[in-house]
Amino acid sequence: MTSSFGSFGIIAELHKNFHKKIMISRTKTDEVLENLKSNPYFNKYAKKIAELQQINPDLLSERIEKQEKKVQKKKEKQEQECSNYQAKAKNKVIQPSHTKEARLSDIMNMDMIQGKTKEEIEQIWTEYHKQKDYICAIMESQQYERIFDCGKKYPLFLLPLPRKQGYEFFLSQFQGNKVYMTSLLWYQTHKENAPECLTLTHYTEFKDSKGIVLMRGEFDLNFLNCREAQCLANELQLYYTGKSSERLKLLETFNNAPNDFKYNDLIGQLEKISFVT
């Protein structure tokens, strides 16, 4: 008799816990359904959700829980990426006075191109960067000199990049034979500790002998794709070649009279440009 009583007590407790679980599950489901109503796609699937809630509420709860885990996992991943980027920013400080002049021999075997013609060097440079996570270009020596003479005069500038939800601005800075770019948002957060997301390095070994300068752009794949990096490089070139009085005026205003600078003027200029990437 005692044994039966004990079993009854366990069954009663299980029964109680079962109803408690169902009540919690229903309450949670109701809360989630209430939140779903704010979703623009809710009306499209409202009928199916209601039917599933009546026929198989456990399955609905299971699917909701699965979706919540998916959303939470995505949120955690985004937070981790943000944390990693912040850590990178704190540990990476650009020291202009200690910036080493980049040499072509640092990245490729010079025996590959010594004694080659201008056209052969251009072809080797382009082929060398195919299937690699870089952008590259070859520019005439005179063009390079115009850009970097202008860069000495106006070392800082903003460049807008089209994104899905508008434009994102990137701060560019000339240092030596390099141009560094970082997100304006990260610069506002970390100042001089902001990590660069794109670095354009110009190799001048053949500037006098062949009349060309080789450019290579290294970008952060977590922040930019190849097309976006190329877009920023093209914009920079258009502003610093000095061929447009409107763009030169924007460079001058940004560096010498920042209070008069207007972001919308940059967007207006970008909308006039047709990039070939």
C-alpha cells in the first residue's frame, strides 16, 4: 500500500510538471506569436500558423524554439565579430613616423620581372594577383605623381560606399607610398587606433625606368568584398587626379574648412560617377 501511494505521488508530480510545462510552453508560444504580428510577413503565414497551433501546438513550439536558437546564434556571432574587431582596433595603432616604405621585393620574386618590358610587367602583375584576395592596378608615373602630390596637400578625405541601406563613409589617409582607409564609424569610436579595412600600396621601382607604378590593395574580407574595395580605390583616384574642380574643392574644404563640409556633396558626386570594376 505504501509502495502504491509512493507511485501515485510520483505520477501526480509528473502530471503537475507536465501541465506546468504545457502552460509555460503555451505562454511562451503566445508571446512569440504576439511578437510575430509585427513582422511584415506575418499576415502571409498567419493562417498556417493558426492551423498548426490548433492541430499540433508542440510542433509549433518546437519550430519557434528552433527559430529563436537560430536568431540567438546569429546575434552571438555578430557580437563576437564586433568584439574581435574592437580587440583588433585596440592592438593596432598606426605610427606615421615608423611606417616602412613598401618594397616590391617584399611580396614577389624580382627575378620574375627583371629585364621585362613594360607590357610584360603589366601582364605579370595582373596575372600574379588573379585568384588572390587583393585588388591591383598599373598607373602611369605622371598619374601617380599627380595623385600623391595632391595627397600631400590634402592627406585626409572621406569616400562614400553604397550599401544596401544607404551609404557608408570611409576615411582615407595618405602616408608614404600608401593610402589607408578605415570606416568612419570605427574612426569615431577608436580614433587613431581604428584598424584599416583597405590599404593601397604603390610600388615605384619601375616609375623612372618603365614609366609605371604598380598598385596593390589589401582589404579586410570581414568588412569589404573585392568589388567594394575596387569602388573605393576608383573614387580615390577620381578625386586626387585633380581633373575635376568640383572634387578638388571638396578635398580643400574637408582638409581646410571641415565645418563647411557637407556629406551630401560626396553622395551627389558619387551618383555622377559610373564605375567600371
